[in-house]
Amino acid sequence: MELWTSWLYQTGWKILTITGICLGTFLMTRHLAPLAIRRTVKHQMKRKRKVEREKRVKTLVRLVTTSSGVGLGMLAAFLISQQLGINITAALVGFGVFGIAVGFGTQHLIRDVINGFFVYLENQYNVGDVIQVGSIAGVVEELSLRRTILRDLDGARHVIPNGEVRIVSNLTQEWSRAHLNISVAYKEDLDRVMAVMRKTWEEMSEDPDWGTSIISKTPSLLRVDKFGDSGITIKMVGETEPIKQWDIMGEYRRRIKKVFDKEKIEIPWPHLKLYYGDAMSSQGSRKPPG
């Protein structure tokens, strides 16, 4: 009991103080960091959309809280080990020798961290964005200095080291685009079809359930895109709120199908026309009776 009391008075209170200070600093950081980051992001990205600011805040808050937790934990371990009489200098020397031995094996880790730093610095993507890295596409669930975690449409969770993120496509940053290819039969009047397509989009943009997700109140009918085997394809695009383009495209296809049925506009399907030679030539080659 006396030994325990002596240790508590000489060393224990220092360890408890170090632990308390580091824990209190972490809790304070976790509480104050979101407020400071939100204010800073709001000022720096005041011309950006609210959804973009929120994604940036969420990503930076996670980075700051995680990094501060790791840093304070390492600092507490370092200071406590000194109080327990562990020779830090010898440990660091030993770690340095060990580090040289495994230095070549940590090259990938260093590359991941450096690439992750530039992902944050350049705001390439944030938590909540839909991105494509190589052949993998999905929603960014987690983002750290070392790795990016995506969740695809099938629910698969992809863990990608940031060092492997060479070319990334962000499908939902600031705004998105609904890209539609609508096909009609060859017999249809294209000017009439395009007018119907434009009117359907404009009516959808006035719908209170869908209008808030549509930025372009009038779509861009870019061109007659293709003469297909069974019909003519018209290309249409329109800007939407981030990550809303797939919902908008699905609803528009549902509506345009109903409008085409009402207006008797034919949507093509694969079919074949058979010709049995030249009827006129065949008739002309026949000999008159008699």
C-alpha cells in the first residue's frame, strides 16, 4: 500500500495529468473543429452550392479529428513512457535502424499519404461524392490520407489506396448532368418530337417534387445523334443538382414514354423489312399472253 501511495505521489499523478490533458484537448478539438471548419469553408466556398460546402465540411472534420486523435495518442504514449523510465532515445535509435531496414517496404505507404494529402488540398472529391477510379465507381464512404473507400451500386465496398488514384472522375461535384439519348421511329417528324421532349422536361422542372433538383429549366437538345438500325436517336442534356441526375433521368424516361404514347409517337424496336426483288422489273420481263 505504501509502495502504491509513493508511486502515485511521485509518478502516478503525472501520468494522470498527461492523460487528462491529452484527452481533454482531443474532446475540445472534436467539439470546436466542426465550428471552425464550417465557418472557414463557408467563407472560402461562399459561391459554391450548400451541398458542396457540407460535403467539404464533413470530410475535413473527419480528417482533423482523426489526425488529432492519432497525434495526441502518440504524444501521450511518448510522455507516459518517459515517466515510466523507458529509454526513449534508445527506442528511437532502434526504431531508426528498423526503419532503414523496412524503408523500401514503406514506399507505397508514403505514396498513399502524399497522394491523399493532395486529394484534400485540391478538393478533388469529398465524402458523399460519386466518383470513378479506373473501372470502379461508387459513393465515397470514407476518405483518409491513406485510403479511399467506395460503395458501389451492388453494395460492394471497395478499399482503394490513395496511391492508386491516378485518374479520378467526380460525377457529382458542384453540379451534375442528365444525359439522355431518346430514339424515335424514322417516320416521325423530328421537329415535333424535339418540341415534345423540350415541353416534357420544362413541365417536369415546374413540378414541386422534381423542380428543386433541376438546374436547367429548359434542356439542351444537342443534335440528331444517330441513324440507328430501327430509329433515329436525339441527344438531350440538362444540368441537375449533384447526384440527382440518375433520379431525374429515370423520371424523365417514365414521363416521355407516357407522352409519346399519348401523341402517337413511335418508339422504335428491332425489326426487319423483307424485299422480294424488284416487282416492276419482274413484271416488265413477263411476256404478253397470246
